[in-house]
Amino acid sequence: MTVSINEVLTLSFKGRVSREAYWCALAVFVGLSVVSMLLLNFLPTAFDKLLIDGRWAEGVLSAVNTTIIGLFMLFQTVFLVAAVVRRLHDISYSGVAALFLLIPGVQLLLLLLIGAFPGKKGLNRFGPDPLAIMTIASAAPYARVRPAPVRETPQASESEVCEVPEQEVLPAVDAEGNEREAGELTEAGAILAEARLAMKGEAMTVKMQVKMKAVNKLQKLMKAGKISESEFRLWQRRVMQLS
């Protein structure tokens, strides 16, 4: 499975993340830790040289040094906690379980365990399955009601004739907006429907992440030869117009 950058480089606490994206996020966290160690060793040395040259006051250098390192470590911590919370969501646990990261000796065990368990298949209370393949039932859940033809019985009078409503599932559409039968739902159409469902009730930043993820999937379809470049542009425009 190909992991998109949006799944890894985010500080969002909403939604779910697959195991592959989670391990990539941990790899990024390790890289941030290396950078943090370099800052701890480099900045004091650099500031000491400025102090020796007499360009800065000692108090100013100390404050700048502490601020830079503190902000970087805060960003690093938020990044890790966000990845852990979204991974907990994927296995159907509340993000409150991330508080176990505060217990000495438990942090490493927690990070390894949640990266080993597979996520819950299908939709859960935290959002859609990041590994799910859209089906007809999940991609076209919206239905419209139309009246059935009026049916009369030989014994019924005109005043007794009634209409019986029945449900008809909205047909899928292709890139040009033409209706198709449900059995002809395209992969691109499923991606569009999946994005629409994932965006429902979410904040603007989350909606944009969902849109970018859908566009990445459409690009993969184009590279695989399943849709043409012109069809990709049409589907991309439809995804970006979702609200």
C-alpha cells in the first residue's frame, strides 16, 4: 500500500490512520528526535561564541536558546501524540488511552502494540476505514423517494386509489456527469463518494486532507491506465468542489 504524505505529516487528532502510515510517522518522529539532539548540542556552542565576541547579552542568548529548543520539542511531542491518537481510533479505542504515554516504561510498549494490531474493518465511530475499498452499498447510500405507479383493484373506487412510495437508489455517475447503473460504478466514482462521506461534519482542514487524499487515489488510477488524463481532470474538479 502507498502511504500519502497527508496521512503522515499532520498534527490532526481526528480520523484514523493505517499501520503503514503510523510507522512512517514514527520514523519521522525519530528523525525529529535526532534534530532535537543536534539543537541541544549546537545552539549553546553557537551562542557561547556570540557571547565571547561580546555581541549579545548572556540573558538574551539563554532566553533565545531555551525558546527555540522548547518550541521544537513541543512540536515533536504534539506530532507523536496526534499519530498515536489517530492510530488508537483505527483500532476503535478512544484517544484518551494516549495518556499511557505519561507512564515511564510504558511509552515504548504502547507505541509498538498499537502499531502491531490491525485496524477495525469498515466504518467506526471515528471515521471510515483508511484501507477500505468502496462498495456499491457504501458509495451510494443516498436514496430518493418517488411515487410508484397508481395501482387500482377491481373492487376499489376512485377515492380508494392510493400511491405507495418506494425507494430508488441514486445511480452512479461517470466523469462527464452521465448516469450509470449501480453495477457500473467506477473506481473513480467510488473515490468521490468515499471523500463525500469522510468530509461530512468535519472541519475545513480535515476536509482539505480528505480531498488531497482522494486526488492522490485518482492519480494512481490514471497512472494505472484505468482513467485518462482528461477524465482525471474532470474527477479532480468534482472532488475539489465538494463541501
